[in-house]
Amino acid sequence: MKEAIVAAANVRRFSRDALEQLPPALLVADAHRLLSLTRSTGYRLLREGMYPCAVVRVGDQYRVVTAALLRVLGLDDSSVRHRIAVLPPAIRLSVANELLSISRSTGYRLARTGQYPCDVLQLGAEYRVRKAELQRFLLVNDAPAVAA
């Protein structure tokens, strides 16, 4: 995932392939790179509530919603929607962690303490996240994007 962010940020024109491989939720610092914002400007906009796209809180960290970022950049978010649409209705927590750019230990800690950003089902020793909840959190749905 990190390679896709670096590849997308390092080219003058973002390559379609690199953008299609971005995770559905990005670290704020990675979104700064894709928006060509300096670190200080990006965090100032975030602090002032003026960030140009949707930002969600995951535990004590923030993530930028990739679909919203792509829309701000005037790009199609269908690759993000497709990546989530093909998932089963109940997703393993490890998969949800990867989609949200959360480390394994942080994801399980948030699930155990009830602070995970989506509802978590505990099935014995296993944790699952409902796909519909994840879609809602990531601001994506099954419907195709409508051109403006």
C-alpha cells in the first residue's frame, strides 16, 4: 500500500494505476503529499476544519477517506468502491484494519475497547466488521458514481 502512495505522489501526473491501488483510508501525511500540501499547511487545515476532503477519526488518529480525496481531485472513485463491493458481508478485522490503514495491534486494541470506528461483531475469538458499516464510514456505496 505504501508503495502505491509513493508512486502516486512522485509522478507529476498521477498514474491511474497508482491511484487505483490506494487504500480506502489514507494516513493524513500521505493525503498531504497527494494534495501537494506541506505538512504544516495540511495539519493547519485539519485543525481548522478546512481540510479539502473528508477526514475521519480512528482511535486517536485521523484518516483521509480516499474516495472523497479522489473526488476532490476530480478523479473517479470506482476502484475504491469496487474493492469494497467484492468483499463478503462480514469482513475479518485484519482486512478492515488494512482498508483503514490501521496497524494490527491498534485495530485489535480499538475493537477490544469498543473504540473501533465501525461496529465490530465478536464471534467467539474472531472479530468481524459489517461491510455496510465500513462502506458508510468510508463514504462509499455500491451505486456507481454520477458524473457532474
